Amino acid sequence: MLKVFAPDARKELRRFSAGEAAELLGISTSFLRKLHFDDKIVEVQTSPGGRRHYSAEDLLNIRRTLEGTAKSRGAYQRGRRDGDKLQVLSFLNFKGGSGKTTSAIHAAQRLALKGYRVLCVDIDPQASLTTLFGYRPEYDFLNSGTIYDAIQYDDPVPLADVIQKTYFTGIDLAPGGLMLQEFEHETPQALLNNTQPAFFARLATSLQDVEQDYDAVIFDCPPQLGYLTMSALCASTGVLITVVPNMLDVASMSQFLQMSADLLDVVSNAGASMEFDFLRFLINRYEPNDGPQQQVLSFLRQLFDEEVMVAPMLKSTAISDAGLTHQTIYEVDRSQFHRTTYDRAVDSLNLVNDEIETMIQKAWGR
């Protein structure tokens, strides 16, 4: 942390070029230039060569200005309106290494850059998502401060008390940590004692206190089908099952789905509601030139049809390289990579995350 994020060892979000800013705002670069020329928006940081660079805060301010003069409501601020329910998405799979955390953080960041208010909830005791936000769970949240504090059976605290502001404008974080494993150990006893709310309702109950502050909540689930995962499923409005298109992963996913169905039947009979606006399979680490992967993908499309997302997330060295410094593709600068590699990774991620955004909008009836 000291070396990569010198001098103060905290992560900061980079600034975006005019081209990136225009794409995120949904306008042309020439229109963006005209807004500056007409003094409609505040001036931003400029490089010695005269190029403008936009912070995420700048993008939010421009978005508000554009929304104020837009012909139709929600053209630039596409978040929740009165009557829209909070969208809660769970990224899950039984198998480690299927790209749950990578998919979850990129989806959260893309939504935040497009003006949504996002809460990331890390319910994985390994706390990879928390680490990607620049925290060290083993130091920062060793005994308290994680989402466990809000869902524990003895004296739970309000969720607002554990939510951390992040360096990424538009995203707040409810951190994870090893303490979450306690929830798995304590739940059998709580079931015997009939402690209320029951385990499957605890995440949903804690979210009620803060739901007015967010448009979307993203759960990064552990790679197991335990009480934490079931609690996240019971709080969710949308489910994204990440799957790598090879036969071993598909076989593992098949077992995961079978177990999920059996367990969720039991939980449903106990009073949990299972109303999802959408459930999709997100193809991860896809290599278009790999023949066996193409066969597996077409097999999945035949089986699940529209439930398989149209856009797969491509396998890319750019994503792994960014991960070496605890960063995502949206955080690293294009100049650090071969341009083609970077552009291919960004285009793939944008297609996936914009498809997720479309599903959220559809759930709100737009």
C-alpha cells in the first residue's frame, strides 16, 4: 500500500479524459466542449497541453446540470425515483475463482460512474472486495467494523454505523472480514433458540435503515452455499451467477444450483420471499478463440436461452495486471497497458455492465 499508493498509502481515483467523460455522460465530445465554451459547466483540471481531465465529482456535477435542462426526466440521472424499489444484486457461485469479486466491483464502479448511488456489501470472510477498495481487513477490521456487526445475533448495530465512504465517488462499502465466519457458526444455535429476525432475513432487515440513500446494492458472496449466501439471496432482487465456460465449472455450477434449489425451498417454507426481478448467468473469463469454450457457451445458451447474458466478460491480461496493484480496469490508466489489450478489456466490461444497467432499468419499468 505504501509503495503503490504513495505518499499517503490511500487509494485515489484517477481523472478521466474528455472522451471517457463524454461516453459516461452519454453525450458527444463536441457537445461537452460546447458546454465549456458556453460556460454552462464549471471548468475542470487542464493539463499543460490544454487537455481537460474530469474527476468523478466533476462528472456528477455535469450530470446534475444536464439533467436540469433535459427535455425528458431521467435522461442523465437514471437512478431511483419515487416508487422505485431498491435494486439488490448478488454475484455468486459455489466455485472459487469464477470471477465473482471482479464482476461485482466492475459492475459497482460502472454504475457509480454513470451516476447511480451504490452500496457494496462484502459478505465474503476472505474480504477480497474490501481489499480492492484499499482497506486491509486483517488490520482495519480485525475485531469490529464489518457487516457482521450489523447482522450478528447479539446487539446488532445499525448498518449505517459500519458503512465506510470510499475513494470512489458514488460508492459506499460495508466491509467484510474473518469475523463473518462467526455468523455461519452462530446460526445453528440461533435457529434452536428461534432468534428473530431469522438468519435469512437479517441482511434484508439491516438494509431497510439505509435503502433511501442508494439506487443499487451489490453483494459479493462467499464461494459456498452457507447461511450468509442464503441471507443475501433472500435480500436480493437480482441474481448473477458467474460461470467460466468449461465443463468442470459447469458441472460444479449444476451441483450448486441443485443444492440452492433444495435449500431455498426449505427457507421459502420458513417464510422467506424469493421474488427476483431477474436471474442471469454471467459468462466469465471467456476466450472467443477457444473451441471447447465456444461449445460450452452454445450448450449453456441452448439450456438457459435468455437467462445467459448476451455479453460475456472476456479473459484479459489487463484485468489480472490491474489486480496486481489492487486496482480495476476503470481505475488504471490506459497508458500503462498495450492500447489494444486495454480497449478490448474495457469494451467487454462496458457491454456486460451496461446490460446489467438495462436489467435494473427494466425492473423499474423503464
